Amino acid sequence: MRLQAGLYAENGQCLQGVGHTDGPQEARRLDLRSADDAQVQETRRRLVAAYRRAAAEQLPRPSVTWLCEAAGVARSTYYTHFATVDDLAVHAITEPFAVVSQLDVEQRSAHRGDRRSISRTGLAHTIEALGRSRDVLAYAIGVGSRSAVLERLIAQFAAFTRPSVDTEFEDLDDDAREVVTQFVSAGAAHVILRWMDSGDQPLEDFIDHLVDVLPARLTAPRAD
């Protein structure tokens, strides 16, 4: 299955507005994503394992009820962590992004290595992580709402890109940083998925091309 399918509507316009919020509950979910609590992490691990099992067995469309039974958690617990099945799917795919983001920020903050190398490493690890979850991503797109899965995937790119943008663009206000974050995240997500579909150039060359078009502050030599 082509991973990029579903990013565009029939008229060729990029699909927008498929994000979702439900006030305090969504805020609670956001808090749980970074929680260190062992029980929280175990619950999310079991739900991810259940979704990966559904993907491996190619179930037509796993319901929240099926996922809860497979994971051994209550439906109320599920909705404490995830709003939809598509949300769980994207979490399962992008789990490794948190480690990639943390390493990127640590290296930038400590001035360990040049920016271009840091950006190359982050992109390489991101592509590697997506490659490992390629089957799960294809399954999620195939059985779920393709536009929702891919839009939420881009949102996850943005969530893990923003800390790096905050580190390198300290002089910009919040709105400007968000513009940079969305520009980088949406562009990177689209072209990475396209490359995964086509494989029309070697990985190292592809990463070089991506780094070349990133905002200069993410890749330029340090003044100090």
C-alpha cells in the first residue's frame, strides 16, 4: 500500500481540520504522553502491543472493545489515554520519536557536534523508526481514516520537532516558532513518506537533500 495515499482530497488539496480536541480530557491525554508513572507506561505498552497484534493478524478494523480486551484494560482507561483507534495507531508508530527528539535537543543545547550533523542524525533515526513500523503504518492507513492517521502523524512530527525549534529560535515569539515547526514537520512528513513509497534515491542522498532545505538555524555552523 502506498503510504502517502490519502494525504490529499480528490481535488488535490491537502486535507485539513481533521485534528481533534475535547477540552480537559485532551489536556489529560497530553500530560500522560510524557508521564513517567510506571502504571501509565505499562497501560500504554499493552495497548500498543494489542494494536500491533491487530496489525500482524490483519484484522479488518480493530474496535476499542477488542483492543481493551486484548490489552486487559477498561474502556474508560483507553479513553483516558487515546481519543480514537487512529490515535493509538499513530502512537504505536511514533513511539521512538520521543527518544530522537530528546537526543536532538540535548546535543543542540550542549553544543555537541555541528548542527548539520545533528539534523542528519535526527532525520536518519526518524526514517529508521518509520521503516521499522512501515507495516503498522500501512495497516493503520488501510483500516482507519487515512486522512486522520496521516494528519495525526504530521502532528506528532510537529510535537517532537518543536523542542528543537525552541532551542535554536529562542529570539522568536511563540507564533513564529509554531510557523517554523509546522513548516518543517509537514514538509518532512510528506517527503519522507513519498521517499518510502518510491525509494527513488539512496537513503544518504535523500537525507542530504532534506538537510539542505531545512531552515538555516537548524543546520548552519555555530558562531561560537
